[in-house]
Amino acid sequence: GVYALVWQQIIKKVDISIAYSNRAAAIFWSTLWAAAIFREHISLQNIVGIIIIFAGIWMVNRDA
């Protein structure tokens, strides 16, 4: 419920395309917490994928 309320406030103040593109950063955070808490192995493919995601976020946000 809290997430839904916070998300509604975010999309009121930020352009929807920028807000949705930044949600992809959750992949980074989930990978980080999986490694820190559950000692998951982070492969080179995971790192490359995260870099590609952040490149996409940067491309969307630079035009804003």
C-alpha cells in the first residue's frame, strides 16, 4: 500500500516516461541485495545487463 501511494506521488511530479525508466534501477538494487544478503553470485552477464539498463535510463533522462 505504501508503495502505491509513493508511486502516485512520484508520477504526479515527474514525467511518466522518466518515472518508468527509473524503475528499471530496481534490477540493480535487487542484484546488490541478493549478493549481500543471500550471497548470490553476480556474473559478468549480470553486470553487463545492469550497465545496459543504466545506459537506457541515462538516454531517457538526458532528454528531459
